[in-house]
Amino acid sequence: MAGASILLCDKPAGITSHDLVTRVRRERGGKVGHAGTLDPFATGLLLVLLGPATRLQRYLMPLRKTYVATARLGWRSTTGDPDGELTETGRIPDDLTLPTGTVRQRLPMTSAARVGGERLYRKAHRGETVETPEREVQVYRADLIDADSERARFEIECAAGTYVRTLIETLEDAYCEELRRTRIGDLSVDDAGAELTPADALAFMAARELTAEEATSARHGRAIEVAKAPEDDPVRLMHEGSVVAIAHVQDNALRPKVVLS
């Protein structure tokens, strides 16, 4: 499994997530990917996947995200962020409560989601406007940290796929001026620069220790028979401290779906 690792990066403002991945690829070589995009104006934790760890994207993407968002009050933005056309309204919201629980959001035109086979932001760059789809997201908490007559800061914990700038726009006369991702699951931006093994990055996942014979079978994609299927799914298949594969539970067997070594 040499070369499979997860690099915790603190993305600066002004570059895309792809820019940061390209920078790491130039420095490290090999296959490089990431698990969860940040907008160019946003900063904070980006998980950069190196080598075979790029296969783990599907398991890291759904993790809960925590953000600190600064809302500029009395202003509006055509994109909900500083990159749009800004208009001062002078109206300060009376209530600084953001919605939590199941929240229905309409995808912004700056989204990377595809509509009609093309990413929305590409249409927006050409000046096109289309009816974007709505979807439900989960906002677990949205705590007001502090506020004055011009700005309010929130700490927001939400499910993957939540548009924080769209959440800030529910205040009506406000846009998301600054956005910083501080956590992805149990991983913190405070540890930026650290390079984790798949075993550490996937510590939230159930594990099954394999014998040497079972490890060989898993490396070849063969199912591991178990007397009783575990309740957790998926499962890390471990051997001598390393992740051999990620398996899913099926018919009292652990069937490897992603093999790392």
C-alpha cells in the first residue's frame, strides 16, 4: 500500500481546490485527488488523496463538515459570496437565526452540479441563467458566534452537499463574505500538514482484522466469509496495521469493493 495517504491541507483563498491538487501533484507526483471541493473564496480543510488513497473518495466525501461563516449584513450578492455583484441595501436583519434540520436548498448557478449535461458554473460564466434543481440537505447546528451592525459569524455543522452561502442568504439582506472549513468528520484544519494513513483517516469505520490467508484473498477481491455479518457497513479489512480493502456486507460475507494493497 506504499504511497496511499491522505494529506490534510489548509486551502488559502483565491485558488480553486483543483489548483491545490495540481500544486500537490507537481510536488509529489503520481495520482492525486481530493475529497470535497471548497469555493475559491473559501479557506480551510481540504483532504488531498495520494496514490491508491484516491479510491477512498466515496467514503470521505459524505462526512459531516464544520464551517465558520461570516455574513456581511445589509448587503446582497448575485452569487451569495464576494465574487458576485454586490449591492448595499442598508437593511440589517432583525433575526440572525439560520435554519437547521432538514433544509431545502436551490442549487446556486455557481454550483459544480450538472444540469443538461454541463456544470452550472460553466453556464454562469457564459452569462446563462437556468432553473436550477432543489434538494434537501441536513444542517445539524448553526450557532451564532458573535455579531455587530455590519457582520455576523456562525459556526455551522452540516451534511455534505450543503451550500453555506445559500444558508446565509436565508437572512435575506446578507451574503457570505468569508467561509472557512474547520473540520471534516473528526479531522481538523488545526492538523493541516499532517499526512494520514488510510487506517487513521478511516478510523470512524468499523474494522475486521484478517489472517494472512484472508488478506491475500481480499487483495484479489475475494469475499471473506463470516459466521455473523457485522451491523456496520462498510468495513475496513485490516492486516498488520494497514487497510487491505474496504468491504461491504453481503450474504454473511465481507465483499471487497475497494482494494488498496
